[in-house]
Amino acid sequence: MSLMRVVVAACGLVALFATATARAQEPVRDPNEGAKIVAIEVVGNTKTDEETVLVLADVETGDTFTRALADRVRADLVTSGLFKDVAVAAAPPVKPGPGVRLVITARDKHSWVIAPTFYNQPGNRGVGIGFGENNLFGRNKKLLVYGQLATSDSLFIAGYLDPSIAGSRWFYFRGDVFLRREEVTEYTFPDEFLDEPVAERLSTMDYLNAGLLLGVRLGRSLSLDGRLRGALVSFKDAHCAEKFAGGVDCALAPGEDGTDVSWEAQASFDRRSNWYGVVTGNLLRLSYERGAPGLGSDFDYWLAGVRAQHARKFFSRHNLIWKGGVDVGYHLPFQQEQTSGGTGLRGYRNRHFRGDFKIAGSVEYSLPIFTVGPLALRGLAFTDVAYTTFLSLADENLQRTYLDGQLDDSFTQLRAGIGGGIRVYVKSIVLPLLGVDVGYAPQTGERRIYFAVGLTEL
């Protein structure tokens, strides 16, 4: 055999192998692709009613079946948090004829829970108990009642969310009550970039708040809502911290007592999916809140903010999440100020920094360690960054009592924290059952542990 024939034969074999490999990698086309959906069948649901499943799935007869549509329906149902197993498939119609029957299998999670909580965070330790119903009446309505007693932040929360008013795909509302007694610690602004703030003034704030929100969905991802709320605010027992040799300002309450009424507008573009604790997709949220003296508020202020999140999935169960946000306010009363520290800036104490301007972000990577039955243990690594300061002038914001040096605008408040932790999840529960984070602040050399047990997220 000549050399030319050998070369030609070899090239032919390579081409044949490449063609066979390419064909093997081509996805198998669903024979129902492009068919009209003439009927929809929901099976497996024992509590959630069929109408609610269809509202969540956002699909109806007359739609065209595609693999992309089936994947989207499954993702939306899983993200709702109501179902432990979801499958979507096309089947022949009951009566022979054109089109397909869409079969949605949605097996319900256990929807309610009563659970105690315990957490130990720098500057705040406490216990609580809560009741949560994630699927009230089988209609995807949410009810939460939760109370806690803590060394710094004792509170009571009650909230009701109807994500589908009268079965509507577009309108939703929420009512909530939030009662808090906070043992407030204000800290000095650090003089140097590597200094740690120290406690300066202590006081007690009572904050009794209730609100009502009404919203509308414009498509699958965009929503607009407005909220009206009112609160009674009071302060007492203001004094200097033991180790702080401050001036007379320490004996003055940080803010004025009064009625805080405001309205808030918010626009959200949310394309996130949550696959049993692994988040993918993007979020962009714009908000604007304004004090309402015309409705009886003793405080006149505004607060504008933007939030963004991008989440990606790797290797099936690895998760990388970027979060960021900017908030800027004008004449903010003490109870509306932005704070950093604690679980939002790990490595520092709870509300270690405060101001009327804040820019913050975090990067978190989590991965599975092992899974045993319904229990899953995940590890994570994180980096938190925040810059929180005041832009107001003391003689302009007379409703606020500032401490000496609190309005010094410098970059010493630019802070970072790094660390890692673990989460224990149960497949039938959205929030982690247990969470432990260890945060390290490189600028101060401090290491702090954040620990929570129960239906609470760190």
C-alpha cells in the first residue's frame, strides 16, 4: 500500500470518528417540541391547589411546548420553595388528536414549622421562637410570627404576604408589624485606618412599627411596589460607656422621640432561581423612601438605595454570589441610619459603624461537603467590604444628636472582613438549620464568631 493511500485512509478514519462523536454529542430532540399545549395536568400536590401551581408555573393551554419552557416552569416551581420534587413533561392528549398534554408533577414540602432559635453574635446574644407557614390554605400565602429576647436587640415580628391577590398573577400585598427594643451602642469613628472603634455612648431605643405594601408584577421579572408605614420612636437612659472619657453629649439621647411616618417606592428586576439552596441569576433593585410630615411624621428625610446581586452555579452544586449596594440619605433620623458590622460585615461587632451614606459588597463561594438523606452540609468562604459615614452637617440635621468626631468624613471607616463558615440544610426547609461563620478583620486583627441555630439566617 502506497504512502498516499495510508494517509487518505487515516484521514477518512479521523473524519468518520469526528462525525460520529459530534452526532453522539447532539442533544436528542424532543418529538413534542413545537406542539401546542391543549391540556395541563397537575399531579403529586397534596396541599397546594392546582390554580396556585398554574399561577406559579405561568403556563396555560395554547402555549407552545418547548424544552426551554419545561425547564423554565420547573425552575419557577422549585424557586417558589413549596415543592420538594418537581418534574415537567409532555404527554399525548387524553383524546387522540393534535397537540400535547403538559404534565406537572409537584410534590409538596411540609409547609409550616414551629422552631426555637439561638444565636451568638458579637454584641448580640439571644433566644427566640417562631412560627412560619409557607403555604397558607394551599394558596402560597405566607405567615410569620417571631419573637426574640437578646442582650442588644429584642423584637417581635408578625407578617402576612399574599403573593396573588384573589388569584391574580399580577397583584400582591403584605402587612407587617415590627416591635423592637434595642440596647444601642454608638462607637467612635477611628482616627487611623487600622484602629478599631470603641464604645462611646449607650442608650435604649423603643421602635414600634407597622406597614402595608401593595405591588404589581409587570412580566415575570419586573415588579413595582409602594409601602406606607408608621412608627413610634422613643429613647431613654443615654450615658457614656464606662471606658470612654467623653463630653456632655454622651448624656443626650442620640435622636428625638416622635412619630416616624414614611412612604416608599421600589422597583425590582429579579431573574434569580433557587435550586434547593443554590442560587443562580441576577437581581437589581431601586428604592426611595420619604418622610411624610403631611401624614403626621415628626421627621422629614429621604433615603435612596440601589441593590444588585449576581449568582452563578458551578460543578452542579457549587455557588458563587456577588452582592453590592449603595444607600444615601438626607436628614436621616437615628432609627433610619445605615449601619455596618455583624453579619453584614463579618469581623466586626453588630452595628459597629453608622451613617447616612453606605456603600457595601460581598463575595461568597459555597460548596457541598456531604449529604446524608435530607441533611446537607455546605462550606463557604467570604469577603465583606463596607464604607459607612455621615455626609450631613450637624447644624442642618437638628433632629439628631451627634457625638464629637462622628461627622469627620474620612476613609478610616472603609472596612473589610474575610473568613469562612458552614451551613446545615434540610431539603424541606428553605433557611439553614444551623450556621457558623468565623470572620477576621485584617485592619484590627480581631477574629469573631457568628453562630445561629434554628430558622434564622446569619
